[in-house]
Amino acid sequence: MKISARDIDHLSLSLTDPEAAATRLQQLGFNLTPEGVEPRCICFQPDQDDVPNYIELLQGEPPGIAVAANVTELEGEERTHAWETEDGFEVDAGVVVGQSDGPLPWFAVRHETPDAFMEPEWIVHPNGALAMMAVHAVAENPREIAKALKEKWSAKAEEILDGCMLVKTGTVELLIWSAAAYQSEYKAIEAMAPQDLPAIVGVTVAVERARPLQALLRANNIPFALAEGDRVLTSPEQSGGLMFEFLPQN
């Protein structure tokens, strides 16, 4: 399937126990949409008013992670759900979801109510998170995967590091690493590439400041590591199945 992707809209996690993952992510300092309604989402302030920026947790077997690419026109499965804010206001969301595609797991999505993922009480986080800036994947041949996605998404692709390809259609970047390059870049948390490749392994999240985040993680007994540029790293084992790279903006 070929599309004109506007941006990476969100990251979709299918999990055997999404509530356990939600609890772990709350310990990292994220606010999530109310429990009891699927999906549970970590929402961020988007760069564009009609292109949301979030991570969703879904019940699913087998477990997996996929990228959602935002498009303006799409025919597919219509999904609706409603959350209730703390003030008792009902927020209705309508999303059209396309078929899954490859070579890296992804699908197209069109939002009928993008503002549903931008409620003020959900985009403000105790850890100071501001936005999902990048998605990380590992592949046996990053260049080949990047070339395929460039064609399917009408995107731009370039090699930015030895063993790391960048694919970009909007604000959120997709970084595709070789196993060796990924493990070297994130050796501070002893990152290991999955056996089944290609696979999505992590995200980069912009945060206001590093020190308050570090204090929160220590208070919640969440192990973390520091990397160049004041980056704060947490391993997938500590973060609901994803590597989190927190990038301070101040």
C-alpha cells in the first residue's frame, strides 16, 4: 500500500496485559487516559492541530508494536471510544484504521476527532513530557527497510549515522538501527535487539528538564541511565516493553 503520510501519528502497542503496562508507565511519570476504556493513551501536545501525538495501549495477542501513519483520506475500520474527564465531560474519539502493512509493522490512520487526544489534563505529565519526537526500530538491513518505507509513505530517508537510517514525513522521526548500532548507542541500559526483526523497540520523548525527571524515577524505584546530552534512558523491562529515551529541552 502506498500513501502520502503526513506524519507518524501514534505508536500502537498490543499487549497481553495493557493495564500492567499502564501502571508501569504511570511510575515513569506519564498521565494516561482513564482506565476502563480501551485504548489507554499517553497523549502529548501535537505539532499540528489535526495530527495527534500519542502512544496507545491495546489488549492483543500476539503482542506487537506498530507505527500509525496519519493520512487525510482513508477507507478502513471505523473505531470509536469515549473517555470521561475528571470534570465529568465526555470526550468522544473517532478513528479510521487501515490495514496493516510492512516491512516494519505499520498502518494508516485518519482521525475524525483529533482534538480528543489533546485534552489539557491528559497532555500534562508529572515527568515533564512534552512530545513524542522519534520512534526507534531495529532491522537486519536498515537501508532496505528505509527505502521501502520511503516509497510507501512518500517520505524522506537518509543515513544519519553508521548503521542508522532516518525516515521522516513530518515532525516525528523514525530511526531504523542495525542491531550492532542500536546496542552500541544504548549500551548504558544494556539494550538488546529482539530476535525477530524488523521490530520497533523504543521512543524518544522530549521533556522539560532532566533533574525533576530523575528525582521522580528515583522516588518510584525505576532504574535509569544517563547518556550524552543529559539524556535519561529506561530499559524496556522498566517501561512496559519500550525503551524510553527522555531528551531534556532546557
